[in-house]
Amino acid sequence: MSVIPASQPAASGGLSIRDLTLSIGRGDKAKRILRGISLDIPAGQITGLAGESGSGKTMTGMTVLGLQPAQATVGGVIEFDGRNLLELPTKKLNTLRGNDIAMVFQDPTSSLHPMLSIGSQLTDHLRQHTGMSKREALERARVVLEQVKVPDPAGALKKYPHQFSGGQLQRVAIASAIMCSPSVLIADEPTTALDVTVQAGILRLLRELCDDLGLAILLVTHDLGVMSALADTIAVMREGEIVEHGDRFQVITAPRDPYTKALIDALPHDGSAPTAPDSTSTGDAS
Amino acid sequence: MSQTTAPAQPDVLAVAARRRMRFPVALRNPLAITGTAIIVIWLLLALLAPMISPADPLAQDFDRLQPPSAAHLFGTDQLGRDVLSRVLDGARVSIILPLLLVVSSLFVGTIAGSIAGYFGKVADEVIMRIADLVFAFPTIILAMVIAASLGPSLTNAVIAMLIVSWPAYARVTRSLVVVASRSEYVVAGRLLGNSPLTSLGKDILPNIIAPVVVLATLDVGTAILLLAGLSFLGLGAVPPTPDWGAMVSDGVQNFSSWWISVFPGLAILTVVLAFNFLGDALRDGLDPRTADAVKGRAL
Amino acid sequence: MTSLLELDSVKVSYRVAGKPRLVAVDDVSLSLGTRQVLGLVGESGCGKSTLARAICGLEGLDSGSITFDGTPVTRLGMRTRDRKLLRIQMVFQNPYASLNPRRTIGKQIEDGLKVNPDRSAWTVPDLLAHVELDASARTRFPHQFSGGQRQRIAIARAIASGPDLLVGDEPIASLDASLQARVAGLMRNLALETGASLLFISHDLSVVRVIADDVAVMSRGKIVERGDVNEVWSNPQQPYTQQLLSAIPKVDGLGILPG
Ligand SMILES: Nc1ncnc2c1ncn2[C@@H]1O[C@H](COP(=O)(O)OP(=O)(O)OP(=O)(O)O)[C@@H](O)[C@H]1O
Ligand SMILES: Nc1ncnc2c1ncn2[C@@H]1O[C@H](COP(=O)(O)OP(=O)(O)OP(=O)(O)O)[C@@H](O)[C@H]1O
Ligand SMILES: [Mg+2]
Ligand SMILES: [Mg+2]
């Protein structure tokens, strides 16, 4: 079993969020959705973001990409590559999106056009930005689909989104996010629709991307098991605030915040593994 | 790609819903405001024309071919009619008629497209074959041929334009309906006992109609130009009905009296531009994925 | 035990361009009694959603038959649904796609209430409270909610219709553990109190263990194992089931990748 050590402090190249606030509506009726989020997402590390349903995890990720609702008021700083993304003109932000910062959306269909084949969707952007030939791009798409464990990758290129199962689509969405080799990846519940065997493969892939390519990953998930396996540090959100942020081991084994503690206590099998299956088990570590 | 066609757009459905918020945002852009203002002014002028016209648009009361002056701001034409009054009155035919045309075309096309997309099979085959047939010909030429064979009259010109324009709406609607009808909320509604028609009216159409309406807005300008074109060729408004296209045509025959054609020509220009400004702004408020559907034009 | 739902050698396939048809559900026979909670687990893409859709009459069968409470389930197609079959309701997998973006939450939950034979069984605020949402949600639109909140709204709508058979396709996958436990408990209790049955699809055996009596394990379109949930959990017979169990990440903070 390989125990991945909690990584070293931040290298340069990641993303840094400071005092991010977001509210919707005006005056007294304004709904404060993010209430001052500060979070570093260093390169070569996986930063976990957990928290209860509706606490603002998705909104945080969306805001980094400038995809917050049109009527939202945003404050604070999101620093990437020496620039504040919140002050970047839309055009510049558009070129950053997908190239340097990519996102796996919680809704896997959201980044896919329902009427175009997966092959053309995966390759369009890449070809536009790198001038790659169609054949090269399709080959890369096939390789990436294989990496995310989509069955029959060559056939998948010709299919349309509605022809995939929920979990397959989620993998296609992951593929589309990593196609252009971004340097920051925001993965919003990337494995909710996956069974544990496929999930294990995806987790391993994310870990490799992070270690080998120095990707900065923000991993949003409510699944503490996934968190415990993958995240280097874990931040816990509640009602628009980060209530706790620390080293993975500390947050899981000795949570400081009562809410985090409640989350961990609520685990169905109180953190323990199921009874170990027979010797035929394939459950060996990498 | 997440970020290709749709620059990393979240949730096509949420965006669809957000459109109710986004249209107002889109409309805040200066071109959209200018466009809307011009359209509103023209519509008011068209409605109030009988009251505010300085003269009867049909009366041949004045000296012929007078250049613009204090008495006749836009001059008079070859029959001694007041050009300003004719331009104002012409707005009724030249704007309101194309507007009605686009609305009817939208109506017919949406119904045909919904039937084809939702019920599929034979209905789909028949409707889309007819649409393909119309698409096979260049729009303007087909409209001219139909208008000519029906005989020159405004009604016939409008019928001709309707025939050539509905298939574009049908196509767009069809493809949007096909995708929308697979949505889980549509299916969930059917499981709760919605009949196919209820489902179409309650769950499908409200969610796809926005891009179709934007397409229509973009088409109003073209429809105005096309009707003016048909009238110019003598296939539309029959004299003496004031119509901008026919007026431009009159001016061309009285070449030295520039004011006869320039003022109706400017009127056409302002309205067409105004509708295009508005249509473009509305299109920018659409989800980029559905905005694709609006790339083609009906006319 | 009388059986409420009976699947007999059901086969469903999809057309794929340029290839032979893809068999998504292959010769599945299954029966589900009243007041029974059956968990259905299996790898991604093995045909769970397809099977659920077939049970609701949303897919045509290549062969075999589905009977619900004595009524054969036929493909819905372009007809209004048979009144008897309204007693089967489903919570769909994608919470973002299962609510109409243009109608308020309240209206959509009322759609469910309308088909409930016992009209006074629920009120909208009741249901919202049960899925732990604020009563103000009623007048709002789906895009104003998070993934997990939408999932709960979809569950509330399905419960509102008072079904005899509720099919949940990964209905609580987007919820955190504590909420998962509460909502799963809610679904189970409702099923048992109103005499309904529950087919609960999940890729997560540890969730199924909490809610189901029986579990069926699906792999490549076939049911490979069925049994009492605790037995399967502690003594899985099939290699695939064993894999499913061993790949569950442990919450130990050690950063060990599962599998
Ligand atoms: N357009 C909007 N208008 C008003 N409120 C909104 C809007 N979008 C989201 N919200 C609210 O913002 C809060 C945060 O939502 P967000 O999607 O970030 O939650 P989340 O932490 O990702 O939850 P989940 O785990 O359920 O996905 C929620 O309470 C939601 O109701
Ligand atoms: N409309 C379709 N056309 C062609 N193939 C399809 C279609 N829908 C599903 N499939 C294929 O059928 C198989 C079963 O899909 P299904 O959605 O039932 O899987 P699932 O068990 O629900 O998986 P998941 O856990 O990922 O949601 C998959 O391989 C999928 O690619
Ligand atoms: Mg979320
Ligand atoms: Mg599924």
C-alpha cells in the first residue's frame, strides 16, 4: 500500500482565493451565499472542499471561472498567475477558461452540447487553440477517454451525450476538462455517479495529474471517503464560510469544528471498512 | 472542451431559466437600447400616422416634384403627394405587415417543428421533407416566383413570404424539441400523467421558445427588406397604397428628385438596423448552445 | 408474500450507429414484494438506469415482460399514462435535469400531489420540511438551488405522488453522509408506512446497506447476485461484488487510494 504523504507547502502557480464574498439580490433582501472564503489551492496539491448540501461549494468553483449568476455581486480577490480573475475582462477570462483553468461541473451535461458528437466536442477547443490536426486531436481525445476509463473510447467519440449512462457522462466531462492540460482543475463532485471500482481509477488519475504535471486541484466532494483518499488538505464549508481547513489527517481524525465532527460521526459505517472479503479480493493497493 | 461551443457554461437548464434574468441584462447594452427606442418610435408613428400626418397620403393636392421645404418637409412626389405623409403612413404597411408576417411564420413554424420533433415518425418525415423542398431554393427568388404567380398584391406578397420563411422556424424548433423531450423533467412530467400535448405546452415549449423568438427578432429586418423588395419590383403593394419599397421604386423613376426615394430609403434603413441591434443583443443573452440554433436566418 | 412487481426475462437494447445493438439489460428476472426495499447496485454503465426506465415504461422491451400489480407495463410512447401505472414513480439520476427550469418548486411538487389518491396525505410545506428545505423554497425556481437541494426537491415530488412503487435512481448521491442517512431513512419509512415498495439504485453498497432489506447486484446487464443485504455485505459471493466492497475508500485520513 502506498501512503501518499501530505504534500509540502504551496509551490507557485496555483490559485489563491481571498475574502471571496458573493450575494444575490440587493439591500435587505440580499442573500449572502459566500461570506468571505479564503483558500489557497497550490500547484501539485489536491485541496479538498467538503461541506453540507447548499453550503456554497459549487458557487465557489463557479465564481473562480466567472460563471456566477448574472445578478450576483462578488467581492474579494481570486489570484491566478499574478492577476485578479475578478477584475479580468470577459475576453481574457474566456481564454483562461478551459485552457489554464478547467472545471468538471457537478452536472455532467452542462459542459456538453446535446447535438454534437463527443469527438467533435472534445477536439474543437484543442484544435482552435493549438492548431492540432483533426487526426491528432481525435487521437488525443481517444487517449484521454481511455485514461478516464470510458469503455470503448474509439466508439465513444462517435456517440452523443444522451447515449451515455450517468457515470459514463461524468467521465466524459472529466475528459473534456483535462483535454487541454489546464494548470488548475476544479472538480465539482467528479465521482458522485461512479461506482467505487471506477471511482478508484479516477482518483488515481487525479493523483497522477497532480503529482506528475503539478496540477493544482480543487476537489469538491461530500464524500469523506474520497476526501480521505485523495485530498492533501481539507477545507470544510458551512453556510458560505470555511469553518475548518487543515491537513487531511488532522481534519479527519481530530476535527476542531463541531460541524466537521458531526459530519464524520454521521458516516454510515463510522469510518470502518466493510468486512474484508475473501482472499480472491482484488483490493490490493497500487 | 467543456469550454468550446459553450465557454464553460454551467447547466444548460439553469442557464435557460436564468434567461429571464439575462434578457434584461442583454437589453442594457447601448445598441439594444437604441434599437428598441427606434422601434418604439416607429411603431408610435405608424399607429398615430392618420393624426400626425400633415396631409392625406393619397391626395394629389400639391405641386408635383417639389424639393423639401417648410411646407413639405420631405418634398412632394411625381403625383403631387406629400412625401412625409406617405412615409408616415407607409410605416403601417412596411413595418407592421412584416412584423405580423414574422409572427405568423413563427407560429406556423413552431407548431410544425414541435409536431415533427415530438411526435416524430410520419409527421416528422412529411413536415421536414416539405421544409427541405422550400430550402432547396434561394429564398428571395422563390418568394418572387410565388408572389408573381399569385399576382401582385400585398396579401400575395405576404403569403409568398410566409411560405418561404416558416421552414426555418420549424427546423430550429424541431431540433430543440428533440433534445428537450429527452430531458428528465419532461419524462418525469409524463410519468405523473401529463398527456403528450400537455407536456409539450407545459414542459417543452416554454423552455425552448426563447431562441426561436430571438431568431424571429433577427428576421424582422430581413422581412421588411424583402417586402420592400417585392413592392419595389411591383409584386407587393399596388399603387396608390403608400409603401416604402414602392416609394423607393417611384423615386428611381424620377431620378433627379432624390427626396422621393431617399426618405423612404432612410426609413427602411433605420428600422432594419434597429431590429438587427435588438436581435443581436437578445441573441447574446442566450445560452451559447442554443444560440447556435439562431445562426441561420429564416429569410 | 405477494409480488408487486414482476420482471420476467427482460431484455432491453439500444441502437448504436454502425454497430450491433447494445444490450443494456440482458435477461433480467426480478420480483419485488409489497413493503419491500430492494437495493440495486452495480458498476457504472451496467444497465441500472435502463432497467429503472423499463420498469416505468420508458423503454421498449426486446423480449420478456414486466408486470406491476397485475397490470402489464407497456411502453409509454405517445399516450397518456395508464392510471394504474401512475402508482410507479421515479426519481431520476441527474438532479440538474429533473426539474422544469421555468416552473416554481411549489408548482412542481403540487404536480406530484395531484396524482396522490389520498389528496390530504401531504402539503407542500410538509414535504419541504421533510427533505430539510426552507418553506420559502416553494416560490423559487430550480436554478436557485444547489445539486443536493434539487435532488431533495425531486424526492419530495416523487413522495408527494404517494406511489406504490418508488424507483430511485441514485436519488441521494449528491448528499453528504449525514443528510444521506436522514433522507434514505425518510424514503424507507415512507415506503413502509404507506405500504409501498422501494427500488433503490445506487453504486454505493454502504448506502444500500443502510436502507435496503435485499440487494441485487448487477453486472453487464445481468443480475449476478441477490440476497439479504447484510449477508451480501459480509459474505459476497461474486468476485464483482467483492470488488465493489474493497474499493470503498476508507475514512481514515491516511490518503490511501482504494482498489
Ligand atoms: N441563482 C441563485 N439564486 C439564489 N440562490 C442561489 C442561486 N444559486 C445557488 N443559490 C444558493 O446558494 C447556496 C449555495 O449553493 P451551491 O450550489 O454552491 O451549494 P453546494 O455547496 O454546491 O451544495 P451541493 O452539495 O448540494 O451541491 C444554496 O443554498 C443555493 O440555494
Ligand atoms: N440512448 C442510448 N443509446 C445507446 N446506448 C445507451 C443509451 N442509453 C444508455 N446506453 C448504454 O447502455 C448502457 C447502460 O446504461 P445505463 O444508463 O442503464 O447504465 P447505469 O447502470 O445506469 O450506469 P451509471 O451508474 O453510470 O448511471 C451503457 O453502456 C450506456 O452507454
Ligand atoms: Mg454543488
Ligand atoms: Mg444510471
